Amino acid sequence: MADAPSRFAPVDPAVASNRTRPKLLLLAWNFPPVQAIASVRTWNVAKYLTRLGWDVTVVTPKTELWRNLENVEKARADLRAEGIRKISTEHGWRFLSPLHLTCRNDGIGWFAGGVCRRLCSAVGIDDAVGWIKAAERACDRIRPDEVDLILASGPPFSAFTLAEKLSKKLHRPYALDYRDPWTVTDIIPGLQHLTISRERKLLAGAAAVIMVSQSWAAELNSRFNIGSKLQVVTNGYDPEELKEVEPHDFGHFAIVYAGIFYPPERVVTPILDALKRLDIKGGSHEWFFHYYGEHNSHVHDEAVRLGISNRVKLHGRVPRSVALSAIRGANVALVITSVSESAPARITGWVPAKLFEILGVGTPILLIAPPGSDAQLIADSGGWSRRFSGNDITEIVSFIEQQMHGGPVEKRDSHRYAWKEIAVSFDKHLRNHLPGSTAQAISN
């Protein structure tokens, strides 16, 4: 079923000037019902800013253009319930993102798409660049009085370019929400000087900048001298979503990892090494390691190599509700940022979004990360967790055994990481950077 067409109803200028609710145009390439962790952040930003007094309109690609969808009808119902408007767009050059968007999967089209993907990657062009023109066209009917602030969430960082274009057209400020670093890291191969210059220009023109972790924010500021308009707003969990999650009954002691891997920094090897030792030691407890995610082959290959496949259960990609149920029912939830003892800022600032949901359901956390990383600081402050480096195999085994024998579970206050609380910081930062007349009218 296609998205219903979205458009703005005519607004009388005199009425618009008297409104006290600021109007936010949210540019979100990932948004429900798209099954992606990025959709969790963009949805909660839209939901909770709406509840804090914003009129939110989301600009996002049409639902039918995506391969991986979840709870389509629920996503539509949630939009209606929260009063969030949606502008659904077309999307050009979908072959640049074949894992996410519908496009030809065979023949000359697939071959040509592969060539284009390699060329774009080599010069630092992201795979959503074809969205820019389509989204611009979809926003043609928006008038300046219908927008107070434009917020772009990235990656894809082409959304930042779109924000700048719409800002010039509508004469309204734009804000940038970084879910990941852009040129501040070496993750993207072949970055060109022009790309770095582009980021510098977009940051200089932005009214506000938001980053999801302290280490990444510090690194971004050291590169581009952003100053007070830069604020850290982490990811979080939605208590309203989690209260509906029933714990999965595994029937045995369960160690659960839900997410993806990024070899060589984020791999499953240390936990499987520990589990092999645990298996050799024996004991009376029945236990298994459960993996939920799209990297079955990585886990399977490592489990076979280490001779521990009899203790590993692979579930593959599953609906979000299934993964959350598994995390809530687990005896230990595994989080991995890096298996290295030390790491640059791009790794120490990496906080998997799934960590916040584990904090929200209160499952004990086995964290593999460099010491002093942002993930450790968050896990330690919000839940029962232990951090290990990738070579701390003996200590990992001891921690798991401790949990098997009813080890202490000190539940700490994770309330600060609930989206209801996080959105307050988001709201304040955005309002501080609204146009002067609008901000003054709202504060009065």
C-alpha cells in the first residue's frame, strides 16, 4: 500500500505569525517503517519534540522504495496519533544503495550500478545523493511561514546538503544532527579535500549542531571550531515502547548479542573465545550464545573455527520487537564497540544505539570496549555492567560464571537516557537557535 500523498494545508499569514508552536522540518532518510536503527532516533526526535510543543513535518523517501520494512500500519497510526506530518518523496539513483532501496538486482543494470557505486565511494559521495533533487521537488509547496527551523539527521550526509538548499530557498536556519562522524573519521575511504571543505562550509552555515557522543563532539569541534552551537544529545530508549516488550523465555542461561559487526574493530571473536573456555570447564548450567542480526556468516565462521558452534544459535535479521524481547529475556546482553585495548576518537566515541535499550530493560551488560570510552561511561552510569578489553578472556569467563550463579545485579537509574528526558536537551538547544523574533514570541 502506497503512502497517502502529503501536502500542507493553506495557512493564513496573520494566523501563522501568532502561533506559539515552532515549526520544524525534519529531513530523515531513515524513518519508520524503515527497519534501521537510524529510524529509532529520527522517530523519537519527531515524537518527543512534538510533545514538547513543536509542529513537526518529516521529509523522507516513500515507503514502497525500501526493501526492509516493519509494522507499516503501526507507523502510519503512530504518525496520526502524535500529529506528525509526513512528506513522502521519490528517490533517484537507488542503485547506489541496493541493500536498502529497491532497484535492479541482475543483468546490465546491476553491473552498471556496481561501477557507479565504486566511483562514488572513491570520491566520498554517499549512496543517498539521489535523494536530494527528489526531496527538493517534494518540498516545492512549502512556504517560508510554514517553517521556523530545518533539522537534518545524518548519515546520509547528503541530507545536510539538502538542509542547506532548503534553508536558502525558505530563508530559514538549519541544524545538523550527526548520528555518526563524517570526515572527522577515516571510516570512509578516499575522502577528498572537497568533501572536507564541504563539511566545513555546512557547519559554518548551521544554526545548531548536534552530536551523539562526547568524544565525537570534541573531535568535531577540534577540527572545525564550532563553539557553543555544538551540543551532545545521545541516543536513548523509549519507555513507552519498552513497557510493551515481553521477555523471551529461552529456557536456559542466555547470552545475547543483537546488532552488526565491523571487522576488524568490532568482531565476535573475544566472546566466542571466552565461551569456548567456559564450555571446556563444564558445569551444571545449560547455556547458549544467541546472535540476532545480519552478520550470521561472521558469527558462524568464527564459531566453527573455534569449535564452539554447538553453543551458538543464529537467528539472523529479525523484527525489532523480537530483538527487544530477546534482550529483555537474556541473562547477559553483549555490547561491543572495539576489541582493541586503545583506540582513536572515532572508536572511543562509538556508542551502539542498542546499549540504551539494554539499559532501559535492565539486563546485565557485558561490554567489550577500550577503557574510558563513551560507551563505558554511559553503561556504568545507567545499569549493571562490566567492561572488558578484547584480550580479557579470563575475566570475561569469570563475569559470565558470576552471572550464572546469581551474581549481583545493581540496577542503577537509567532515567536520564529515556527519550522523554533527552528530548528536553534537544528542544532547548533548537529553540536557542530559532530566528530572534520567533524565539522571543515562543518564550513569551
